[in-house]
Amino acid sequence: MRRPDLSTAPRTGIVDLARLGFALAGNALRHPGTFNAEAVFREWARRAAARRNTDNLMVNFLVKQLLLVGSAELSRQILAQPPRQDNFTTGSLKRSAMAFLAAHALTISDDESWNRRRAFNEAVLEPNRRHEFAPQFVRSTLEAFAAPISGVADLRAAMGRAMLGVVFGGAASPQLVTQIEALFDLVQNPVKRVLTAPFAYMKRARFYDSLRALWQAQDEAGRPSLLKMAGQSVTSLAGAELLEQIPHWMFTFTGSATDLVLRTLTLITSTPSVQRRVIAELAGAGALDGPTFEAAPLPLLEACLTETGHLYPPVTRTFHRAAAGARLNGLQLAPGTEIMHLFPLFTADLEGADAPSFNPDRWLAAPAPVCAFDPFLGGARRCPGRSLILVVCKTALASLLLQHRLGVVAPGIAGSSLPAQFPRRGLRFVGA
């Protein structure tokens, strides 16, 4: 039984920091090839919270205080509110990292700027319904997956080609895939970004030169794409503010979406009973290049993606800041408190003995589970591209399962017995 809400969250001390340091060093020495600092931090946080019988923990890094949110209820309350400078805004770490790539990005916007950019993104991405360009996006994804797939690198490359078709209608150079991956790597690695600052900003400038040229060269007769939809939208966004919405549409494909497809393919093909039903559902939708498949909802395959996203979140954390302070659930946050949601801390929230297993049927039940964690976040900050990226992921999986007849073997993965973390190494693509 967790302790009741207190006016302040329990704090870590020097001993806790020493334990974290020893854990990081020990894991790096024992597993140099598979060292995962986030997994070590997550396990340390879980144990530190358990020792204090709490969900939410104030991590004292001596020079900085960080509220680690392990309570799903507290996380939902924060995410439910539109970002505002007088309430919950973007965390300082996330803001400084993302500002390098796109200072006007929706994910680091507040107040009226967030309202305008959110409206634009929703007009282009069409959340909560099947996108009007979905048939073309299905065809673009199938074209992207026509080449042989023999490993994770091939899968990521295929998702990059799908991105070029969906975002730009296939009119952009493949070099854009390399550019966005390199820039996003710099977003995620602040040390590399600082050490290579002149070259990093040169890469960024070349990238936006490419986007600007594509925007100016739009052709009304071209293939349907997000860029075409953006050009047709009525919006007050222009110039850099408009172009800086595009990178987010791009790096999702080769980042979190690729991880979600890979993990879902692994779990489906490690559970023969589910695989047979998914194959039957796909067969019932008609030929992959036909109009019936383009309109098929594929509920079981979508449930497989949803289940995988809950078991192994493709995005594991996000950051906020209580700029003006806040009081939630009796927890008092001082002004300027930095907040970290570490989602795997509260993903084991599906009740029942089968919770650690791969069970997509729970998402087909009526009603579906009321779950503490949503891989696409929730509330006002819910991902506006959720519906679109699910279409792409379902199409990619259909191609991998039917056309390529592929499965993935991963260490420790079996449908009825799953490890806490998805393996990072040892993945092997196999034919049916």
C-alpha cells in the first residue's frame, strides 16, 4: 500500500546517489556492449521509491532537484492541461534540446503559441479519424517496403522511405532521411551538440534549405502528402514557424515508429495463436494493393500495436516544469520544479495474472482497459499524429507478415513470458 499524498514528495539522499553511481559503473563494466543507462536509472528509481513506500520521488542531484513522477494519476493530471507558463510548461532539458532543431516546435510551445501551432498540426495530421490521404499513405508505405528486409537497419530504412512518401509525396531526396536522423541524434546528445556546434548548425541550415525548397516547389498536381495538406491549410503560421513543425512529422518514422513496428512484429510472431489470427485478419482485408485493404480498420493488428506500446513504450520519458509552482493530489511543487515522467515505472497497470504476457485481446474487449499509461500521451498534449502513424505501422506490419513472411526472434521473448525490458541486442529476422 503506497503512502498517502504528502505536502512534499520524499527525497533521495547522498546514499541513494552513491547507489546510483555504483549501479551505473557496475553495469557498464559488466555489460559494455549492452549498457543501458536509462534502464539502470529506472531500476534504481523503482527501488528508491519502494524503500520509501511512495510513487513520486524528489531526486536530489545536489545542484538540481527533479520530481520523478511514478504515479499514473499525477502524470495524467499534468498531461491533461495545455502547456502554460503560469502552470506546467516544457521541462528545461527538453526545451533546450529541441530548440536546437526547432525553436517553434509544438512540443516546446506554451500559451497562445501552443494553441496556434496545435491547430495547424491538427489540420494537417487529422487526429481522431482516418486521414483523408490515408489510401495514398498506405500505397506509399507499401512501396517503401517493397525492397528486401533482413534486419533492423533495413526496417529503419524502409520506414525512412515511407516518411518521404507520406510527408513529401515522394518528391524529396533520400538525403533528407539521413539529415533528420543526424539532427535528431544531436537533439538527444547535448555533449555531441556542444562539441560539434559549428558543424551541427551547418547541418541544421542545410536541412532547412531543403525544406524551404520543397515548400516553394509544391505542385498542386503532385501526390497527396502532409506537405500538400499543410500548403492547403488556412493558418497564421509562416516562415520558420511553419517549417519547424515538419521535423516532428519526420523523425517519428525512423525513431519511435520503427521501434514500435519492430517490437510488435517480434511479439506477434512469438505468439503463434495471435499470429494466425492476425494473418487471417489481413487475408480478409483483400490484396494489400487493393482498395479494400486501404480502407480496412484491422482492429486486431491495431490492438497488437497498442499492447506492444504499453508493454514496451517506444517513448519512455518526457519532461515538464512547474514554472509557477503547483499543488496536485496534495503534493506541493515549488516554483520552477523540474518534472520527469518515466513511463515504464507505471506501465504494469493491466490487472490480472496475464499482465506480463502479450495479450492484445484486452484492447478488443468492451470496454477496453482503463489504463494508467498511454504511449501517445493523453489529454490536451495527446499526440496529434496518432491515427496517421498507426495507419503506417499497420501497413508496414502487413507487408512484413504477408509479403516478406518475416518474424523476429529476440532473447527472452515468448508470448506468454516477457522480460521487463525489450532486448536491445541479439535480434534475428527469420523467414516464415
